[in-house]
Amino acid sequence: MKYLIATLLSTLTIISCSTFELQPVCRHKVQLHKTLIDEYTNLPSRVAYGIKGNLYHVQLQVYIDGQWRYIVQYPETVTVMVGAQDKNFNVIEYTSIEDARRRGWM
């Protein structure tokens, strides 16, 4: 009976792990976006920090043609592009990524 339970639990663990999809959270996306922007452009960037819904949220901006523009990511890829501010995101403050890390936002 112990072997049957152990086998069943192992099988459930394997099935649940194989169907689990890890969704990156905003602070991880910002770090990826910053890395890609720095690698391929010379554009200044900053982190927008605020509240989305009832959670703290961050989103990267780059300075293009005299305007701060939000960076978004195509779903399921690492491709980033200029896009819109995330829905329901109320910005409290803008800062550098280094300062955001120091403050514990990242």
C-alpha cells in the first residue's frame, strides 16, 4: 500500500510539474527589458513604480524622440517593443533600475 501511495504521489507531481507554466512577474520582466534595451540601443531608461489593482507594479520606460515610452513584451517571447502603459497601472514614482533594486522593488 505504501508503494501504491508513493507511486500515485510521484505521478501526480510529475503531471502537475509538466503542466505548470511559470509566468514572469513584472520585476523580472523589467530586468529582462532593461538588459535587452542596453544591449541593442543607447537609449536612456527608467522604471515606473506604482500600483496595479491592489499590487505594487513596475514597468520599464525608454526615452525616444523626446518622450518617455513604455516597453512591452510580446506574449510567449522575449521580443520587446514600445507599447502602452499597463492597464490599471497608477504610477507613483519614476526612478533608475539601480535605485529600484536598492529600494527592494526589483
